[in-house]
Amino acid sequence: MTTVGAHDERDPELPGRLLTAERDVLIPLLRGRPEGDFAAGTCCPGWTVRHVLAHCSAALSRVVENRFEEGVFSPESNDRDIAERDGWPVARIVDELERGMTDAGPVIARAGGALDGIALGEWVHAGDVRDAWGVPGAYGGGQVEPALELLAWLSRERGHLALHADLDDVDEPLLLGAPSGERSPARYLGDAATLVRLYSGRPLAGRRYELAGTVEAELNLFG
């Protein structure tokens, strides 16, 4: 993998590739779990696994159907989307999620970058599900490299703090954020999954890493 920070052009197909690749591993995992497992709590305050999946399936359906009313994706909007699916069987939520992960990519590609963060958020929420169930690969696994590439792009586009990351499990160093000329890039040493946790505001208990030139709260891309 080359240094992510070296890619200055947006890859419009990257979000869709990430979604479909994650679909191919996540959906079989979901279909193979008993109903009771979906009541497990997650790191998202007040949300069970079922709530997370309902939010994800609703968000992708909005993308595919171009439904972006005022206040969309606010906490209140997310709660309404989840409540609308409260009476659905889990299988119906998973069906909707599968369709969204299949069909949203081309729509996101055409949006010019405005919707790229939704694809990364979906992948992170898949990590929330794995984390809740104790399944290996939460915030890492087979799709971590395209996820890191998308994370680097989003952090740069949003003018986030520049950070050099030397990852234990990725061969090449990563450059995230946008160098400002006024502040030296921060530095991170550790594994890729912990880096994702830092940028997505996920729990860090028990994680081993080194961070210099910044503090954890400053890295949260979704906060």
C-alpha cells in the first residue's frame, strides 16, 4: 500500500468499493446470528446492534432514494429512522442494509465527495457490531486499507490536523489531514484499528499506541 497522503485526487469509486466489499462479509455474519444477539449493546450510547443496523440501512436508503430533508442525519432524524423500523423483523433490516450497500456506491460517486463520509461511517458501524459481539476484525480486517484511504481523503478535505501514522500492520506510513504550515504534523504509532477508533471516537480502553503533537479528542472526525 502506498502512502495514503500521496493521493491528492478523489477516487469516486472508492466509497462504493468499500461498501460492497464490506457487504460481502458483513451480511453473511448478520444472517448467521440468532435473533437475541441483536439486542446486545454497542459503544454508540443507547443503541443496540439492531439500532445500529437500522440506522445504517436507513441512511443508505436515503442516499439511494435521494431523501435529504432538512435536519437529515441529525440525532433526532436518526432516532426517527430507527423508530420507523422498530416493528420490522431483523431479517428485513438486513435486507434493506444489503440493498443499500449494493446500490449506494454509484450515487455516492456522483455526489462529488459530499456523501463519501457516509460510506466510511457505515464501515465503522460494521466495526461497532463486531465489537459488540466480540467478533475479530472490528475497525480493521480485510477492508482496512481502503477504509484508511477514504479516511485520509476525508480528513484532508475537511482540513483536519495533519498526522503521520506509522502502523504496525500496514507496510507504508500514512499521512492524514491537511498540513497547514503553521503546525507540525502530529505522529501516531500503533495498529490500524486503534487509529480508526481515534478518528471515529470509539472506546480506547486496553489499546496500546503512542500519540504526539495532539490529543485524542482533536482527531475525532465525526465529533
